[in-house]
Amino acid sequence: MNGKTNKRTIAAHLRRMDLAIRNWQLEGEKAARRGDADLAGTYARDAEDLQAIRDAYARGELDSARGMIDSLDTIVRDQIPMQLYYHLFPNR
């Protein structure tokens, strides 16, 4: 990939990740409306973890992003857009 293509690819990955984070936040808001504070809190913490991964990726800290992803529960890891995940882990 050339530099321009790489920047576009990264920008697309970040947009997809932003959508995934917002969707996870919405799930937490739904849980809160149902009165499930524990579940809402879990969604909020998970969204913070996803945001930290997104921010590390945006800064080019790919090893940091990989480490954070490896420490996630599977259900949260599955929220990471496939294209971004396989950009970080091409051999998985």
C-alpha cells in the first residue's frame, strides 16, 4: 500500500471502530433503561476498552492495540470491525 491508500484504509478502520463503539454504548443505554445497572456498567467499561484500542490504533501504537485486544472477552473482541482486526492480526 502506498501512503495515501494506507491513510484512507486507517481512516476507514477508525470510522468503523467509532460505529462499533457507539453501538456498544447504545446497548449499555438500553440496559440502563431496563433497570440493569450492572449490565449497563459492563457495557460502559467495555466501550471504554474499545475506545482505548481505537485511540492506540489511531496513534499508530499497533502493539499496544494488539495487547489490549488480546485481553478482551470474546464478546467484546467480536465488536471490533473485522477489517481492523485482520489489519492488526493478519495471520489469525
